Amino acid sequence: MSHSGGRRRPPTIHDVAREAGVSRGTVSRVLNGGHYVSPAAQEAVNAAIRRTGYVVNRHARSLITGRSDSIGFLLTEPQERFFEDPNFNVLLRGCTQALAAHDIPLLLMLAGTEDERRRITRYITAGHVDGVLLVSSHSGDPVAEQLREAGVPLVMCGKPIGVGSKVSYVAADDRDGARDMVRHLVSLGRRRVGVVTGPLDTPGGVERLAGYREVLAEAGIAYDERLVVPGDYSRASGEAGAELLLSRVPDLDAVFVASDLMAQGVLTALHRAGREVPRDVAVGGFDDSPAAVASTPALTTIRQPWDRISSEMVRVLLAQIGGDDQSAVILPTELVRRGST
């Protein structure tokens, strides 16, 4: 039976080998990571793949390798947080781009409730993804420990809290960033410096509060619990936090806010109370997210290196999938001065 005029047969691994002038085994090794392949042969195979239009049959390869050729991006927060907080979207985009360079898709997984976490954990440990980028974790959240115990390659965003053994992580230097911001506020002559913290069961919440306290101590400013209000990284919690600070300490003259999104809420509350920023109250945020430049005035903030965080998370995870040990990466932050101070 002739196939002329019919649909063209898709290229196979044999076509790639013939085009590249190498064996089928060499092509297979290139497709599975390039181990024991010379640079010249690898380039010849990659060029042949481009010319032939060959596409890997992921299902067939997964049957052979035991891998799914996909990675999970797991957010253990309520779904509305994913859509409200711009940091999650920036991180998701960066991880997607970093994995695209390896032709690996990223699966978004939202698990904000106990039932969702149990269901997602069961899905992951069944082998549907090769590893997990865990983007938000609270102390007492069992997901990281369960995945580690199941032998699932895992990289966390932020220092782990309450995980009994070594887990790979990539984090911005939250404590040092907080120190830079509070030093900046104190250098402006501000002495009644309030703080709206992140959740104190998360690494960012704990570390940023610690940096705030350290700078007050080095500046000889007494720590006052009335000036410390917990937040949850939402705009609403920043607004409520500023109202509470003003009711406790009416002569407040600065606020360090542990996220830009919360800082937007702080600015709203200060404006409603008739306080001018920065003349009456200086405000500093954290993240340098899109919320920082969308604020009025634009926020002085701490820039987290989101591109590097996402690319390092992917690098560490792929290395771990390949057999490397766990590792930790801490990246520097940067003070960005704008109109709010």
C-alpha cells in the first residue's frame, strides 16, 4: 500500500542518527543527558534534530527511563494568593523559562488545604513528576518532609523551617536585606520604626524580623513590641497592620514592611489617616515586585534576584535528579531607593 500523497511519517531516532552520521546509541545518549558523548557528536546530533524536526516521544522514553520528564511547581498556599501575589507569577515564569532550555515542562500544583496537599503528595510520590520546586512552605506543613522521606528530589524556595533532615533550598538573604532597609530608615533620622512582618511560620517572616531587631540594637533603639505587627503578605494585612501601628504609636515615623504587596496596604492606610509619605512616615518594602513601582509614591524596597532564584532552583533540582547531593544557595539582595523614603 502506497503512502504517497498521504501524511508524512514523523522523523524517528534512526533518521536523526543517519542525518548526524552517528549510531542510534549515540543519539539515545544525547537525548538522555549527553553522558559519554563527545562535544562534536553532541552538536551533530542536536543539529540533526533541528534539521529533521525530530520530537522526543516522551511516553516511550518514560517507559524506558522510569522518568516522567516533567517537574512540579508546588505552591502550598490558598489559590487566591497565587493570583494576588506577583512574586509567585515572576518565579513561575522564571522556572518555566529555565526548564524550557532543557525541554522539560513545568506543572503548576496548588495545594492550599490539607485535602489538596494530601492529594498532590500522593500524585507526586506516584512518580508523575521527576522532582518538585516547593515555593511556599510553613512550619508544621508536612509536605516537604513527606516528599523527602519518599525520595522525591526537592528544592525549596527559602530556608527550610522544621524539616528534620537536609533539604536543598535557594533563598535570597532575607535577614541581610531587612538589615539594609532598616539601616536606611534609621539613617534618615527615623526612630519610631514599625514593622509589618511576614508570617512568622515562614523563613522570610522570621529572617526579616530578625534583621529588623538586629539593626535597632546596633542603633541603640529599644525594641518595642507595640511597633511589631504580624502580616500574611497580603495587601489587606498591610492595611490592617498600619492601622494597628498608628493606634498604638501615633507618632510613628517609619514602617518596614516585609513585602511590597503589604506595603501598598500600608500606604493606603497612611493616606486615609492623613499621613504624608515620606514626610510624616517613611515606608520601605521588600521584593521589588511590580507592586513597588505601581505604588504612589513608588516604593523604596529590597530587590530579590528573582531570575537568579528561579534559575538556581532549576539547576539544583536537575543536578539532584541526576544524582548530586542536596545543596543550599543564598543570594544577595539590593536596596532600591524610590519616593517612599
